[in-house]
Amino acid sequence: MEKKPLKIFRSRWLECLTYMPVTAFVSLWGVVLSVFAYTLVVSDPVPPGRLVGMSALGLLVWFFFEYVMHRFLFHLRLQSRLGKSFLFVMHGNHHECPRDRYRNLMPAIVSVPLAVMLYGLFQAILGPSFGRSFFFGFLCGYVLYDGWHYATHQYRFSNRLLKCIQKHHLQHHYYAPDKNYAVTSPWVDKIFGSACKPTCKR
């Protein structure tokens, strides 16, 4: 039986900052992606080949970024009381209550500042045109990841492929927390040898 939603902070205001309702997620990132796409195509256009190529590269890099963050940061093993508390707030609470629909999505107080920092970093490294295109693909990867993560915990799928990808992540929660770190891209776990076998029945 699913546990009741956890209370992480005593402060009601801090607690609210850990929530991300799916309607807020869709509204926020739907607007951000739409405006960003408009600037790339209309108001400050990037050459089509560069836009498509760099966006595809950004999406690909996201798949590996997602894996590395989940495996080496979210599941970092810290022994101090402060370290354990930090990890619980960051990710441990999700493993305690994986179907809490208000915490299946990264809260905006974390995702928005991180997106701004990465946007600046990519532009600094790649230049304005290449950096913006790369960031767009990377951001699409994040939105896909978080949206799919929510759906994985909240819905059941009849499509065989979607069920297979869903099962890959749910095995991480309910069977092997040290396996299946990739959420949107199970093939990354296969590359790094961290996939449960088999991940789905044939």
C-alpha cells in the first residue's frame, strides 16, 4: 500500500516549495519552450541546419546527463547527519513515497535557476547561436524526462513499448535501487552495465 505523503519541512512555506503540480509544470514549461522556440525560429533565427543538429545533440547529451545525475548525485552515499538530510530532501523522499503526485516533478525553485545557469554555461562554451540551439534540445530532454517520470508513477500504459520503459524505472524503485538509473532512456543503463536483466518480458 502506498504511504501517505511525507512532510519534509515544518514550515508550511518551505513545504509548498517542494510541490510541483502537473498543471503548473505543463503551464510553466509549455510557455518557456514555446517562447524559446519562437526566438530560435522567428525573432532571432538560427540557421535551420544548425538548429536541428545542435538541438539533437543537446537532447542526446540530456539522456546521459539524466543518468549521471540520478546515479552519482541523487544516490550519493553520505554518512553525516547533514548529508543524509540533504539527500532525503533532494531525492530520498521520492523513494519513500514514489507515487506522491506533487513530488514526481522537480519543483520550480530548483529547475528554473538550474535551467538559467545551464543556459548561460552553454552559451559561454558554445557561443550564442550554437549554445541556444543546444540548450533548446537539452531543455526538451528535461521536460520529456520529468513529464515521463510523472506519468510512470501515476498511470498505467497498454502500449508495449511504453510499458517496457515504465517497468524499467519502477524496477529501480521496487526491486533494485542500485540499477536502472535512466528514466527516459533504458539503453543508457545497458551501455554502462547498470540495467536489471531482463527489463521487460518478451
